[in-house]
Amino acid sequence: MVIQAARRLYNTKGKNLPLPMVVELNRRLVKGYAHFKDDSRIVELRKSIVGYNKQLRLLGIRDHQVTYAKFSILQVVATLIYRLGKLVLLAIGTLPGFLLFTPVFIATKYLSAKKSKEALAASTVKLQGRDVMATWKLLIALAFAPALYAFYTASLTYWTYWNRVNGLVPDWVPLWSVVMIGMVLFPTITFAALRIGEVGMDIIKSLRPLVLSLNPSSANTLVRLRERRAALAHQVTEAINTMGPELFPDFDAARVVTDPFREASNTDTKAENDLPEIRRTSVSDHTEKMPSSEPLPRNESFHNLANIGFFSTRPPSRDRSRSRSASTRSGSRHGLKPLSALTQKDPLEDVSSRIRDAMRERGERRRRRSEDGSWDMASSGAGTPSSTEESRKDL
């Protein structure tokens, strides 16, 4: 409670902080309080915040409602009348949904209280059993609410079938459309009652500070409480601005939390200042160290890295091999020695010609082998007499 009150008092500009910034601010306040909790300034500040919260609790108001003390009597009366009228209208709008959902309220309250007592009796660590109560309320509502809506829809359908809702529903309206209307109408009424009830509860909570502002005995108390809040906010801000830089190096007193974009821009500027000076080199700088005054050819530069086969798994094409051989020959004029000497004949053409010669020789050997086999079969067939001829010779 002390940390949350300090966070509200530190944000004195009335800005609506986003949730990540609120979480970061709470984390830093907790860390700072744990580090400086024995400091005399923090001890006195903690006593003042606890007393302020106690006075708010006695009056039954919240911290943001203390600002009502600066309203005039006419403003307080006008605001009170407006909110009372709005509350009456909201109560009328909430009544149908409240009546429809009353069985669910009764069932969830009775059964969840019973289950909570059983859980408290069976456990040694639970104090109030509110988690069990909330769980059973949710489970009962999830099971009972659809059944209740189905009962209301069936009742409306039967009423329409019996006498057309006392003659209010025309005869041309089919019963299946009544079922569809009931399935949409009853959940919508209860949901609207829920939303209207939330707004109504906020209005009810805001009525007490207005009534206290009209009471002469308590109006003076609210004025003094508002002055005390302003002084307490000044103390909290001074304490955080004084002790914050000792614990957080990136503390910025001009902001609630350090601006990440501002920090990033400072980091970029610092990085730019730390970079060494880069001097552009021209072709003339290279020619001073090379025997030739001609610049490097385009095929020896690394301007286009996409054409370099870093992960090539197939032999280069004919055009690429020619370009490489040409680049090697052109680079030799500038003192670049080739890795190996190449023959005048293209290696790919030499390999292809050898493959063709080998295939030709293989085909000729296969053809000769097939011709020799046919002649052997013919000679063996003519020189070996058959069994019928041998029998004729014996005769």
C-alpha cells in the first residue's frame, strides 16, 4: 500500500501512464524502498503516507477523489443531482437483466459459500478460501446460465404458441424465429445489465465525496486533506529525485521513467563519435604500390558478390571458365600470378572429345563382340550333326 500510494503521489502531473511504465515504476520504487528503508527520511515519509491512507479510509474515499474539495458549492450540487438522475436511469435499465439472472446469483452464492467452508475445514493453509469461492462461482455460472437461457427461450416459445404472447406477436411470425430471438435476446439483456451495473457502481462510489463536500463539518476536512496530499506529493518527489540517481544510473528527474527513444538517440550519438575516421581510397592509392598504373579490371573487383560461387557443387559453365581465364590473363599484367598454367585448348572441349572417343571405341568393341558371337554360333551349328542325321547314317 505504501509503494502504490507513493507511485500515485509521485505522478503529480495527472498523466495516464501505460501499464508497462506503471510496472517499471513500481519495480523501481520497491527496489529503492528495500535499499533505503532504514534511512530517516524514508521512515518519516512512510509514517506520513500511512497516516494519509488511514484518513482516506476513515472518510471512505479514494485518493483521486480528494480533488473534489476544490469544487464550489454550486458545482458540487449540480454534479450530485446529475449523477443521482443518471443512477436512477441506469437502475431502470439494469432491472430486467437483474431479475433474469437472479437465480444464478442465488445459486452461485449459496453453493460457493458451502464449498468454501468445506475447503477451509479440509485445509491447514487457507485463511478465507476466496479462491475456492471464485472458482465455484465461475463453474456454477458456466453450467447454470445456459440452462436458464434455454428455459427462458422454451417458455417464450410456448407462450407464443399458446396465445401469441397475449396477442402481441402477429400470426405470421413462425415459432422457429421466436426461438432464435430468445437465444439472442436473453443473453443480451443480462450482458447489458452487467455493463450498466458496473457504471452504476462507479457512480455510487463517487457520491460520498460529493456529500462530504456539502457537509460543513467534513468540507473543511477535505480541504485540509487536499493540502496535505499536495505537501506529501512534494515530499515524495523530492525524496525520489534525491535518492534515485544513487541507485539508478539512468535516472531522469524530468521524466517518471527514462525515455527509451531518448536513451537510444544518445547511444547512437555516442557510437558515432567513437567511430574512427574512414577515408575513401581511390584507384590512384592502389597504383602507387603496384607496378602498373592501370586500374583493376571489373572482373577482379568484388562489386557483385552474387555471381561468386561460394557454395557451388557443379562445374562452372563454359562462359564462367572463359571469364575466369580471361581475368587471370588480364590480372597477370598487373603482377597477379596465376595459380596454375592452363593449356591453349579448352579443358571442357578436351574432356568432351575424350568422352566421345571412348564412347565410339566402346560401341565398336561391342559391335565386334556381337559379330564374333554370331559367327561362332553359325560355325558350331553347321559342324555338329543332329541326332536324326546320325541315325540315318547308321542305317
